[in-house]
Amino acid sequence: MKEVKLENGKFVSTGKEAKAAGVKPPKYPYPATQYEALLKLAKADGIDTGETKAKNTAATNVMTGLIIEAFLADRAKPVTKST
């Protein structure tokens, strides 16, 4: 699987081969509708999610991590008051 990043709300392949980092993630822990929606988004953004369930699951785990990181970064931004 190629490395993926989240850029301006779209999944983008970096072209680099993804390397394992840390422990093996658990099987996809979310409902099937979310799983399928993530795969559909990735494919719409041009990301190769693989042909097997294992590669699909690895891709969705990566995308879930990116979404969580983006959400946390967004929440960490200082709140500005408009007048």
C-alpha cells in the first residue's frame, strides 16, 4: 500500500511505500456503512485501497487515523471571537 495523507479534505497518495509503524491495528472496529463510505471516499480521491479485505481494512485504518489527526488539529486551533 502506498502512503496516504489528508490534504484539504482529500486523501492524497504520497507515492511512497507505506511502512509499518507500531503495533498491528485491530480489525476495522466500525459499522459496515462507515467502512464502505471510507473506501468510497478513498476511491473517489484516486487512492488505491487494494483488492483484498485485508488491504481494504489497512487502508481504512490509515484513513481513520488521518481523519482523527485532522479533527484534533482543527480543535486545537485557538478560537477567535468575531466582533
